Amino acid sequence: LTVFRFPLLRDASFYAVALIELVTILLDGKVFWYEALIMLITYAVYCVFMNFNTRIMFRLGVLSKEAVDKAIEEAAKREESDDLIVPASPGAQGSVDAADDSALRAGGVGELPP
């Protein structure tokens, strides 16, 4: 198991901030609207940070330029492939239940690996 320092430090830092906020807010037993807003803003900051995580890691020198380019390319491919996936409705022709995958095992179009 390989644990990288930056993601661990990033997640632990945001977690610590959230815990400190939670404990501080709950000390009086009441949550006021502005306290809830502070926690919501903290979550929004985390979401924005995660959106730009690859670029931030590059700026801090954690990732190389090649790794950033590869991550951006893979994200673009995922977005393209997500547009092509259409979920089958239950009972649609060609759908296979998990309990009845005999058609796949028999060497059909979606053959399962041995």
C-alpha cells in the first residue's frame, strides 16, 4: 500500500477544520444560521479545491507536467464516455439480471472472462 503525503495531508486538514467547526458550533447546543453558513462555505471551498486539485498539486511541485496532462486527458475521455452510457430500463430487451447471466456465460456478446 502506497500512501502519498499530499492527498493525506489535504484530506486530514479539511477533516480537522470540519471537526473544529463542528465542536465549536455545538458547544452552546444551538446551531445558528450563520454557523451553518460557515460550514456550508467550508464545504464549498473543499469542493472547489478538489476541482482544481490536479493543478494545485502541479503548482506545489507534487505532480509533473506530464502527469497533469495525462490526468486532464483521462478526465476528458471519461466525460465523453459518460455521454455515451444509456442505462437500460428494467425489463428492457437485452437486459440481463444478476441472477440470470447464463446468456453471458454461454459466449454471448458480453462474454465474461473466465
